[in-house]
Amino acid sequence: MNSMKIKKIISKHETVLLVAILLIGGIIGIFNRAFLSLATAFEILRGSVPYALMGLGVLPVLLLGEVDISFVGIAAVTSLVSHTLLRSWGYAGGLSAYVGLAIPMGAVLAVIVGLISGYVKLPVFAVSLGFWLMLYGFNLFFISPEMRFDLPSGLVGFYGEFLFRIRDPVVGETGLHIGVIYVLLCAVLIWAFLRYTVYGRGFYIAGGNREVALRTGYNIITLLCVAMAINGSLAAFAGVLQCAYKRFFDPILFRGTELFVIAANVIGGVSITGGRGSVISVLLGVIFIQLVTRGLIYLGVAPTWQQLTVGIMLTVFFVITGLRGKVYHELIRKLAMGRKGQSQNEKTR
Amino acid sequence: MKKHGNGLVATVKYVSIGIGSERSFLLMGLLAVITTIFGITTPRFLTYPMFNVIMSQCAEIGLMGLGMSLAWMINGVDLTVNDVANLTALTAAMTIRQFAYLGSLSFPSLLLSYCAALLTGGFCGAINGFLIAYLNIPPILATLGGLTLYRGISIAVTGGKTIAGLPTEVALIGRGVLWKIPIPFVILLVVFSLIFVLLKYTTFGFKVKMVGINVKAAHFSGINYRKIIMIIYILSGFLAALAGIIIMGRTRSVAYEYGTQVYIVFALLITNLAGTSAGEHSAIAVFLATLILQILSTGFYLRFMTLPGGPFFNNFLWGLFLVVILILAQLLKRLREQKSS
């Protein structure tokens, strides 16, 4: 009984990924000693913050079996618009007003995407592609085509707000950035929402089998809108955090990184057809991608190879999943045959 | 509604069955309207040089849009069209440069480079098709992965820089003229006629239609649907490769980011304007949609060129346009279904 449990944990996707993360970290450490330090670990965690937030946001959407890419545009628009508004009002405080302004905006924008695709019965992806282009165009044309460096005084020190500090022989004084705590908080919230609320369970049901969800009494459009609201608000939060950390507000913030976020989710083990996936998978997937892309720099590979690396990882992952799915279906078919054809109509594809 | 009219109405209906559908007439009307609007509001719009520009530029988006619409027809989507085009252009450019370096840039070697580009396109399409048809990866995710991969290859190989200053010989395909018609447009016409015949008058076309309408039914009728899906994505890869060759010829340069902002949106727009849906595809409608989009694109460019940040405003408009067209196409489809039932 106990060994069964251990076997189950070992064969889990998340465990495999965790081992892979440690292994890759170790291998890079062998080639470059500077990599194996607390400072690097903190930097990887810090770099994962915006992607983890966006990944957590897009998780409910992926659970429903839809793909969204508009969240990066939402992050860019909400952060820049709230910055412009707050500066024009003479705001000098910290993060709170930014967050308070950006998150509702992000939620509304994302829900619009959800409503359109829900009521007109379009794939979220197609609508979000239009919004992606529209939002960046809006930002660049109507708000500001330039980066904005005029941070309010309350936000200036944000990049140095560490939970605790350490001294590193290479990079000097550094520490664990406070953003990591925000991610953990959001992760716990999303986890609890997905696990203990009726709507949270609904994402898994609707992603697994839409018909069952309908019969159970879920409204698919409402589910989609809730998922998009989470998606938009977390993306807005990620945008504000990233701008505050980088010390400038960027009209083309995150453009092109939507692929990395979705790749992180998929590699982390969120099912590509919907219905399966957890908060842990997202976090591990994001850290995995950050580790590999940053590790390559430590190995002396030019940053221009990052996208190719992610592309290869994603394709290899698709091949593995596809083959595994094939083996799985074969197994089911064999089992069904073993039961002397009594389950003729149970056969899945 | 009466099924058969008489006289003129019947004739028009008969002809319309022959060359396309109601959608094609709708698009022709739209084409006439926007051409008139731009002709009146924009000076120098209705001139030969301007038509030359439109004809030579619409080939790229037309070929990509055709690839996308073929994938759309079998309930798929090919998001890699633009990046396959850039990657194939890169392959061709590097082969041509190598030949030029060796001092043997001639007609056969140029042809060889183009063949290399086409092969690359077909190979990329084969990867997409394999992931989708044989490994059951959803098309959106599979082609998003492919997009990351192909763009990644382009970035890694070029180091993120533009390859410019290709020999003048490559411009023949991009800027050459055949009886006053730009060669890209000639290529576009030939390709569209071939696809039209392929889908309308061959068994293969019929099989594609079946797979698009109902995969399971097609499977039970003995159609190897996986092979059909695979071939469609390979075809889309070839079309993208052709677009890449034309882009390279027209700009005499290759950049990994050429068109990465709007070309996928354009391809989706063409597909939806043409009313492509599962099992339904009209090459004529796709062709007309391409013309409409190119005229709009050129017209918008002329109108907003002088505006500060004009290209950004164009992007905003394209995004909005895609959402509006998606909604309209879906509503039209639903209306037609209601009418027929």
C-alpha cells in the first residue's frame, strides 16, 4: 500500500519536472560554478514573478480548453494607463493605487474578450489575437509611444524591497524579492479557488467534458468570464509589478512573451485539451523555463537562442505527450478487448 | 423564400453556383465600394502605380491567407504561416549568398535556392501536420509551438539581425513584370487557380471537404483522415514558402520579424472574410478577400501615413477589424443556418 503511494508520487508529472529542474541546475553548475549560488536562485525566482502571475492567470482559461494570448496586451495597457492617470493626478505613493486601478481594468478588458467569444461562439484564441494587436496599438498610439521613466517617489525603491538580504561574492548585496510573496499568495488563492469553490471545480468539469458540465448546471459563458476575469486581473498585477521593478513603464511590455507563459503552463503539465492542471504545475513550469533560458547564458550561449530553446522544449514535450496519449489509448483498447467486447461502445477514439 | 426565381434572378443564381457563392458577390460589392471610397477620398489612389503596388503586395498575404483558410477548412488553424515564410526566405537567402560568394549565381542555382526554400516550408508544414494529425495535439497549441520553434530558428541563425543587400537577381520574382502585371500577382493567380481546381474537381478535394465536415464520418467511410490533415498542413507550408520567396524578392532582405505583428491577423481576416468554415472553402472568395484587405491596407497606409504614430493606429484598427469581422462572419453563418432549417 505504502509502496503504491510512493510509486504514484514518483510517476507524477510534477515530480519528474522537479527532478529535471534540480538535474539541469546541477549540470549547469558543473560547467559554471557561479551558477550554483543563492543569488542565482533568488534572481531566477525574481525573474519568474511576472510569468508565474500571468501563468496562474491563464491556467483557468487553459483548463476550459481555450487558449488566450491577449493577457500580455492587457498587462501593458493597464499598467501604462494607470501610470498615466496617476501621474496626471499627482500621485506620489506606492504600489497600492497602481494595483487598485490596474486590476479592475484588466478584469474588465479580459471579460470583454470572454463575453465576445462566449456569446458569439468563437474560439477565445481568435478574439484574443485581435485584442492583442488592438491593445498594443492603443497603447502606442493613444497613450504613449515612449517608455515612461517618471516613477512616483513611492515606487522608486520597489526593486530593492527584499524579504531578507544576503551578501554574494559575485553580485554583492542581494536578496529574495518581495514579489515572490505576492506570487505565493496568488497561488494559494487560486489553488483554494480551484479546489474548494463550485466555480473552481467547474473549470475542471467543463474542460474535461463540456456536455457533463452543461448537464450539471454550469453556465459555460459564466465560467469563461470568471476564468477571463482572473486572467486579466493577474496579468494587470504582473504588469504593474514588472514595471515597478524595472523602473520604467513600457508601452510594449511583455510583447512576445505570451508564448513563454503558455509554454510554461503546457510544460508544467496543464493538459493541452483542458481539464487537467494545477497551480504547482504552473509554478514549476515557469521556473523550469526561466532556469533553462537563464542557464544557457551561464553556459555562454547567446540570448538569441532562448526562443529556439523554448520552441524545441515545447515541440519535444508535444511529441512525448502525444506518444504517451497513444500508448494510453492502446492500453485502454487492449483492456476493453480483454473484457470480451462487452464495452464496444465505450471505446474512445 | 422562393427556391427558384425566374428570368434574371435564375440566371444570376445559376452563374453564381458556377463561379462561387453568394459570398463572392458580397465580396465583389464590398470591393467596389471600398475602391470607390478610397478613389474619392485619397488622391492618386486610382492610378496604375498604385494598382501595381497593390497587386505586388497582395501576393504575400494572399498566399498566407490561403494556407490559413485551408487549415481552417478542416477545423484547424495554421499560426505558423508568417514564421514559416520568414524561415524559408532565410533559407533561400543563405543559399543564394553562398552561391554568390562562390561566384556561381546563375539561373539554375537561383532555382535550387528556391527549391530549398520550398522544401523547408514543406518540412515545417509536415512537423505541424504530424503533431496535429498523428499525435492529436490541438491545432492552436501545436502551431503556437511551431511558431516558437521556427521563429526561434530564424532568430538564432540571424542573431536577430536583418539580412539585407541580397543580389539584384532575387528581385525578379518580387518586382518583375509580365505583360504589365507584377510577377507576384501572376504567381498568386496561378496558385489560386490550382487550389480552386484541386478542391473543386478532384477526389482529394472532396476528401478534404469530408474531413472538414465530420472527421469521424470520413474515417468510417474509409478516408485516411490523418493523411489528409497532414497533406493540408504541408500544402500550407509550401504556400508560406512561396510567400517567403516573394517577400525576399520584393524587399531584397530577410528579417525574422517581418510582418510578425499583423500577418497572422491578416491571414485570419482573409479566412473569415471569405466565409471559410468547416468543409467550406471557396478559392474565389479567398482571392477577393485578399484584394479587399490589400486595398484597405494600402488605403489606410496612405491616409494615416502622415499622422504621428500612424502605423500604431493601423495596428489598432486591424485588431478591431479582426474582432468585428469574426463576429459578423459568425452571425452571418448563424443566420444562414436559421434560414435553411
